[in-house]
Amino acid sequence: MTNHQASEQMIGYLYQVRYALNLLLKSDDEQAQISIEKFDDIAFGDDDIPKILIQLKHHTKHYGDLTNSSTDMWRTIKVWIDAIKKSPGLLETTKFMIITTASAPDKTASYYLKNNGDRNEKIAFQLLNKVCKESSNKSHLAYYNAFSSLDEKIAMQLLENIIVIDGSSNIIDVESELKREIRYSCLPKYQDLICERLEGWWFKKAIEALTSDDPIYVSQSQVRSYIVSISKEYTPDNLPIDIINIEKLSLENISSNDKIFFEQLKLISMGSNRVRMALRDYYRAFKQRASWVRNDLLYVNELDDYERRLIDEWEHCFYAMQDDLAEYENEIAEEIKVKSGKELFSNIEKKDIRIREKCSEAFVMRGSYHILSNQLKIGWHTDFYERLKSLLELR
């Protein structure tokens, strides 16, 4: 297979998944559910019974239309003949649909199988039967033999259930159609971001379906619910959380830029498990904040204002701790300083200071405190600045 053919095939797979989502969102049936490449490229079904089997044909360049001898046409018919031979009941319950970016030329079999005023399955049968008898295309011989072997009544019943939809949107246009489907769920400036997250979620669903031994259906209501849930994150009182997990972290691989944050925890003798949790919060918050900035989701100076609120709350707690330590008449033992710092850390962790009212993920606050500690703007040990300021100067 040439690189071009492989690329065309890959685009075909991606088109299949993207178009399935588009079809589901456009369906007038709110209870519609769809599966990917179990019964066919795409299938609408009810209780694991396929109601519409869909074959998608996508071409980035012009590879010929659905003529009477078209490979796309004959390969698809062969797939469906095999399906009805295996499950004859499909002819009673199922529609067979070809959706293609190509066209169905006038007076061809595919033209007579479109849902238009000229639809005529008898003429389509005659044209296809003629190709079977007269064509010398040896690569299509298996297709022709399969069609010719059908009882005419069965062949006609199959053709009566076939619907050709030509001139369909290509893979790029389908993305635009998806955005139109979600446009009323969000402000225009967030449309691209919500579409991107929706497709990421949908592709995971598609992978689950393709790797499952049994058909997996996704309903329109599931997709709509997901769109509503992520749209709620893109509001004036909320922010999206898209950094769910990060790679497994090792304490030995902390970068030099993060050394102060780590040393702050060592000063209060934090246990290794809590250090790993703190490290996770630190990196998640760092990446999430960067994502918000990159996608222009924050107001002017919003992060600065948030950090000022965090520092203000820390100051109340830190100075209260220092007052408690000042009650010791003699020199304060190091273990008392460590214990007080650890208590301060635990008390701060329990607070609920949100960057926006409905942005409730706790790692944002905890990780932001660690970012501030890495800049020596806050700390846990009463002597944190004096002990660590040399590290700041080394940067």
C-alpha cells in the first residue's frame, strides 16, 4: 500500500467516526442510538437490533462517481449481501444506506436508488444485472457473482431498502456541521473548544466500540448530556477542567525549576506519599492554568487576583502560627517548628478558595499554593524564606 493509499484509508476511518457523531446529533429521534463498525461502518439500532446500516465513502480527491461499475457501489452491495445471507431478517427490519462524498450520475443505478422523485428500484436492478452479465472486470467478479446468485425477489427487496446519499460533506465540512449543532450550547468564542472536547470524548467511545466483542451503542441523549455538561464549564462563574490526569511522577525526577517547592515540603518533614500527592497537584494546576491562558479563558489579571486572595488567606494562618510559636519563652525546638508548619500545610489544604465560584476542583487551589511556594511567596516552615532564599537567587 502506498503512503497516499494509507493516508486515504486513515482519513476514511476518521471520517467514519466523525460522521457518526454528526448523524447522531442531526437525528430527529431523541432516543436514537448508534454503533460504529460492528454491524456496518455505522449503524442506528434499537435494543441491539440494527435499524439502519450505513456505509461511508470518503474521497479527498476525485476517484470517480457512483457509476454502474463503481467499486464503491459494488463492494458495498457485496457487504450487504453477505449480511442478509447471515441474517435474512435484516431485509424485514433494516434500511441500507450509502453516504458518499462522490455523486450519483443521472440515469445510473445509484441515481435510481436516491430518495428523489426518480427513484426506481426496478431500473436499478436492470442496470446492475446488466453489469454483472457484460462486465469484464475480474476484480469485481466476486461482487457480480454474489449479486447474480440472489433470487430476484430477494435482490429487489434489498434494493428497495437501499438509500444512496451522494454529495455528502467531506471530513472538513463535517467538523463545521458539528460546530453548528452545538452553537446554541455556548458563546461563539467557546465553540471550537467545546467541539474539540466533544470529539475527544467521542473518539474514546469509538475506540471502546471498536475493541469490544459486542456492539456498543451510544445514544443521542448521552451526547447531548455531555455537551451540556462541558458547556456549563465555559461560563462567567466557571472554568473548564481538562487536565484530568498526568503521567506517573517520580520524586527523583523533579526539575531544578521546581526545587524550591520540593524543599518547602522537606522543611516540614512531609512524608513521601504526601509529597507525591502535592507534586501531582502542583503539576496539574500548572498545566491547567497554562491551558486557560493558552485558550484565552481568563479575565485580565484574573490569575494575579486569585493568587493575591490565596496569599491573603495564607498570611492570616501563617502569622497566627508565628504568634503561637512566639509564646515559647526559650529558643523554639526545631521539631516544634516542623510540627507547626505541617499543621499549617494541612489547614491550608482543607480550605476551599476557588478561582471562580463553580470551578470546584480542589487541585487548582492546592496546586496554586505550591506554585506560590515555589516562588517563595508563601511557605510552611516559620523560617522558610531565610532558609531557602539562596535557592531563589541561584535561578
